[in-house]
Amino acid sequence: MKTAYELDVENRALRALVEYGKIYVNYWSRDCDGCESYGHSIFDTLEEYLEAMESFGMDLEGPGRFTITSPDNLNEPWSGGQWGN
């Protein structure tokens, strides 16, 4: 049985598919050296989105965010930085 959190994630993704025809996601992460990465991804199906969300979480070395957004609010890709700079 799915948890309430899993059902909520799927519900938000399905609402985005209905509203926009795709699932638009902004992501951000910081690794253990303090380097950050911003960007966005676009998914055509719920399955693609769920696989990417799981992979994103498994690859994190520090904090991160993987958030559904609208097509007019996408992060521009960027990466860089380190602790002490």
C-alpha cells in the first residue's frame, strides 16, 4: 500500500500533467564539497517523473530539492561554488 506522501507526490504530478501536458521540475542540490547545481527537467509521463525523483534522491551527497513547477518558472542551469569561496 502507498503512503500518504507517495499518493500526494503522484497527485501533484498528475495535476501538472493535466494542467500543462508535461511535468516541469526545478531542482537544486549541494554536494559534500559545497558545490551547488540548479536546473530543470521536463517529463512526459508520471513514470518518468517518479524514476527521476528516486534517482535524484539516491544521488544526493547533501541537501537538495526536486520541485514541480510551471513552465514559466523554470530554473536556468547553473553549477559551481565550493566551501570557503
